[in-house]
Amino acid sequence: MMRTDRITSRRTGSAGRRLAAALLAAALLLPALAVPCRAERIKDLAAFEGVRENQLIGYGLVVGLAGGGDNKGPAVQSMVNMLQRMGLVVDEADIKSKNAAAVMVTAALPPFPRPGTRIDVSVSAMNDAKTLQGGTLLMTPLKGADGRVYAIAQGPVSVGGFVGGEGGAKVVKNHPTVGSIPGGGTVEKDLPFTLGQGDSLRLFLRRQDFTNATRIAAKINEELKGDRAAAVDPATVRIRVPDEYRERLPELISAVEALQVPIDLPARVTVNEKTGTVVIGENVKISPVAIAHGNLTIEVRTDLKVSQPNPFGPKGSETVVVPESQVTASEPKVALMEVSGASLGDIVRGLNALGVSPRDLIAILQALRTSGALRAELEII
């Protein structure tokens, strides 16, 4: 009986030592698990020197606007010039329609462009056109900063808004005078480019940050098994090219871009005033505040009424249309609402409780930033 107790005691002691060892190992692993778990590819955080976009610009003509185009100005002169190049002689005074608009066309030429590559194009009205809805951009050369033509743009314009109604009764959504043509540009000429500077490459961060630059350099050194990378400043990481990659730079760049680096994200709220879009980052926080937002609405309404003369009215009396305009202003009563948030979900619920539109939300965020309650960077694009 005593022999059995000793065996049981030895087994219990052995199990206890294993449990203590397991707890010790878990305790040693906890700091490692506390390392920031969110990581992104270097490809999404930075770009190699020279691997960048170049801006293109051009002047063009959008046609087919169904009366929403320019009333006068360069659009009419451009139509006359275009028709002359096509063999038609037209007097400028004979062009009465408002179906065309003069526009500025912009695009970004991607790195390593090749003839035939399709690029997206933005189109913006530059005169008194009411909308670009339903229009088509005619063939437009796009030039770089050196004055050379690198791409040609043409195609139907997509507008993120609309205009409805006429006169005093009109509805406008977003900015109908700005549109885009996805894949509407075709690259016609490539750019000469040399990758790297001899035995080194430079990596430029898209957002300057000392912490992220240092982490990227450390991760590259870990991958290349040597002191090959160093953070020069918050925006630059220099990499000395290993001997085995001197003739294989694309392979080195591909390996570096695929590395996952834990990042330190800044708290940021991005606002697009043109479309009313608001994007709130994960790390955004709001100090406890009370908000009351006014919602002043002014409505102008015009009714067209017909006035007919009496049967025995004066000679020369005639039926006329008389516009009657009414202006009303309303501002509902609102109460103070407490808004605070330690997480993104709390902020969204608090702002939704105010029942405001995206436009009003932009004004509230700007006021929160001014008061210091918004603990994040407010970026307006």
C-alpha cells in the first residue's frame, strides 16, 4: 500500500512539474503575443524610388449634353475649329445649341507605362455647363509636364450626380459637372526609366512615420539576414542590394514588397465634400461631448400661373404666364445629445443617434475637431 502511494506521489509531482513548465512557457510567450497583430505588406505602405505616377492634363470637348452644356465661351470656338479640321466651314454665330461643354481632362500615368495600357480619366467642366450627364468626351490628347503627349482620352462620361427640373424648381445631387471615364485613356508613349541607383534602392513611405520606417527596415534586415536596410528619415528606407540580387532586382523588389510589417496606424477621418462620403478609421476616438446640430432648410418654390383677360377687358389684353415664388425657411428644434466613443462602434452609434445627413456629419466632425474633442486627424479631400 505504501509502495502505491509513493508511485502516485511521484506521478503527481511529475505532472505538477510539467504543468509549471507549461505555465512558465506560456508566461514567456505572452509578451510576444502582445506585439501588434495587424500587419500589412510593404507594397501597400511604400513604393520604390521612381515607381510613381505622373500627372497628365489636356483640354477637351464633351458633346451630347441635351442643353446642359456651355452657353458661350471656348466650347463654341472649339466646335468651330473641330468642324473646320473635318472639312466643314461653320460660322460661330450659327451655333446656338448648348449641347457641348469645354472640359479639363486629367489622368495619372502609372509607373512603367506601355503603349496600349488603359488608364482612368477625370473630366471637369470649366465654363458655365450645368451638367456633364450623358455626355461623351471627344478624342483628347493628354500631355505631361514636359509638354509631350503620352495618352489619348475618349469615351462616355460617368457622373456621380444628376440635375432634374428647370427654373426655380430644380434638384441637384452631388457635383454633376465632374465625371470620370474608367479606362477611357490609352497610353501612346512610354517613359524611360532606370531602376535603382547602382548598388542601392530607396523605398519611399506613402505616409511619413518614424515607427513604420524603422519597422520596415528591421523586417527587411531580418529577411535578407544582414544589416542591409536602414531608415534614413520618416519617409525613406535605403536598401543595399545583396550581391546575389544585383542582376535580379525585380526578384529582390518582389520579395521585399511581400513582407508583412506590423504598422502603427494614425487615427484619421477622411471626408469627401463633393460626394458627402465620410470614412472613420479604427483608432478614432471622441472625448465625451454634447452636440446640438441645427438643420436650417430654405426652400424656394416657383408656381407658374396663367392670367387670362376678362371677356370685356381692354383692347390688346392677352393671356400671360405669371410666376409666383414662395420662400420658406424651417429649422426644427433639437436637443443636446451626448456623444462619446472609445471604439469605432460607439462613435457610429452616437452619431447615428443624432439623425443627421452626411453633409451635416461633415460639419459636426469639423466642429468636433475645432473643439479638440475629435482625437484624430481630419482630412478633407
